[in-house]
Amino acid sequence: MRVPVGVRVGVFALIVMGGYTYFANSIPQIESKPPQELSLEGGNVTPAQLVKAGEEIFHTKGSCEICHRIGQKGTRAPDLAGIGARAGKTKPGMSAKQYILESLLQPGAYVVEGYPNIMPQVDKPPIGLNRSEVWALTAFLESLGGTVDVTLNDIPPTVGAAAAGGGAAAEVKLPGDPKAGEAIFAGKAGCIACHKAGKVGASPVGPDLSHIAKIQTSEYIMKKILDPVGSGTVAGYPKGVMPPIFGQTLTAKEYVDLVAFLLTLK
Ligand code: HEC
Ligand code: HEC
């Protein structure tokens, strides 16, 4: 029986991920110190303070700037200048506030034309913002050309539940060997021919991967290696240049080591 490549790749990925998730969860995990959390619940905060807090999150914990710029085209995502104004006109019947919140919490619900569906949910790892932070960030985005009218009640109470109590710790820890993975990246797999990754490589053919683990889930990274086109093409880069062969050329151990290396890139 012929099995389509996509399905084979998918099944392979599931088996490898499933197996290693099981192991990963059975080994004790070293918790890294969670980043500083902002809590505004219960406190009195003016819209100006809220916007300022949101701006801070945009530039720091939110990691938004790795993909987005304000007033300048980013490499991976739309320019957010004027988002507070255009957000109210993007989806019929949806207010700016509703559209912005949807963009942050269900980025796949509406995908801006010309861009792939690669934006991570901001209240889940690796970004993992809490409810207050999503509130402030929404106020900041509204302030870019629009009116700040978001209240804490607009943010569903479930938002950021995964981030509470150390979102980063909830993420899958692969038992791969990052050092060995770095050698695969620079050697056998030849990723270095197209990608920079921290101190390794310098090629501009593909996106710089130096912060990939800060902005993308392990699921995305794992899938992208096995099925580059099926994962969506990063804006500003050509489609079909990243070879779809790694599911065949890498052993399971090499693949897991490689992913472990990529997950160190923060
Ligand atoms: C991995 C890259 C990436 C990161 C990180 C990222 N985004 Fe995005 N974002 C995108 C892409 C690509 C789109 C366009 C596709 C879509 O609509 O999902 C987008 C769309 C959006 C939109 C809708 C824009 C429009 O013109 O309608 C908003 C608002 C937004 N992002 C805000 C943010 C904020 C705030 C952060 C930080 C918390 C963030 N994004 C982090 C990639 C990213
Ligand atoms: C021949 C050049 C080439 C090689 C070799 C290559 N890639 Fe890529 N890669 C690209 C290009 C171009 C893109 C952006 C277009 C796209 O999304 O397909 C990309 C995108 C990616 C992304 C998504 C980045 C983002 O910002 O979302 C990841 C992750 C990635 N590559 C990892 C790898 C790894 C790991 C290897 C080695 C196993 C590899 N690539 C080998 C060209 C290459």
C-alpha cells in the first residue's frame, strides 16, 4: 500500500514525539526561574499605566519584536503600526478589541493575507503571558491608532492558565543531547548552509534561528524539520527551499538531538 509522504511524516513525528514525551515526563525536570510576572488584578490602574505596561511586555517578555515591528515591516509578520484602527475593520461585526484579543489568543482563527499561520498563542509556552499581561498588551495594541477600551472582564478567566505556576516548566523537555544536536546542525544535516543559530553559522538564506525557542513551540519546530512546506512558509522567504528530506536522512536520535539543540536557542 502506498502511504502519502505527508501521512508518513506525520506518523513518524507522532511516534517519535509520543515516545520522547513519555520519557521526558518520566525524568525529573530542572525548573528554570520563571520570568517576572505582572499582576494587575484587583489593583486600580489607569489606561495610560496599562498601555505603558503593555508596551513593556511587547518589547520584553512577549517576544513580539522577534517577528513584528511597529512602523517597519518585520521579517516574519505584519507591521503593527495602526493596528488599533484597522483591527475594527478586518472582520465584519468584530470590534477592534475583539479582533486584537482573537489575534493573541487564537492566532489561527484569522490569518492575515500573505502570511503563514505561525503565530504562537501568547498565553501558552513559550511566550506564556498571564491574564494581566494579555490585558495590558491589548490596551497597548488598541492605543496604536485606536481607543483603549479593554477591561479585565474582557479577558476570559481561563487565559494564561497554562502560564500560571511556571508555564515554561509545562513545556516538553526532550532528553536529546543539545551538543550532539549542534554537531548535526553544522554537520550531517547541513542546516548551517542556510541558517544562523546563535554562535553557529551566518547564512541569510533562511531565517535566523537564534531565538526560535523563544517564539515557537516545540511542536512547530519538530514539524517544520520533517515537513517544511506543510508548516507554512515564513514571510519574506521562498517556499520550497528548505529541503523536505530530513525525515528520511536523519535517524530518530539525530532528530531528537537536533530538536534539543534548537530548543536551547532563546
Ligand atoms: C513567530 C512569529 C510571531 C510572534 C512571536 C508573534 N506574532 Fe503576531 N503574527 C505573526 C504572523 C505571521 C501574523 C500574521 C498571520 C496571522 O494572522 O496569524 C501575526 C498576526 C498578528 C496580529 C494581527 C495583525 C493584523 O494585521 O491583523 C496581531 C495583533 C499580532 N500578531 C500581535 C502579536 C503580539 C502582540 C505578539 C507578542 C505577544 C505577537 N504577535 C507575536 C507572527 C508572530
Ligand atoms: C537550502 C536551505 C535550507 C536548509 C538546508 C535548511 N533550511 Fe530551514 N529554512 C529555509 C528557508 C528558506 C526557510 C524559510 C521559508 C520556510 O518557512 O520554508 C526555513 C525555515 C526554517 C524554520 C522556521 C523558522 C521560523 O522562523 O519559523 C526552521 C525551524 C528551520 N528552517 C530549521 C531548519 C533545520 C533544523 C535545518 C536542518 C535540519 C534546516 N532548516 C535546513 C532554508 C533551509
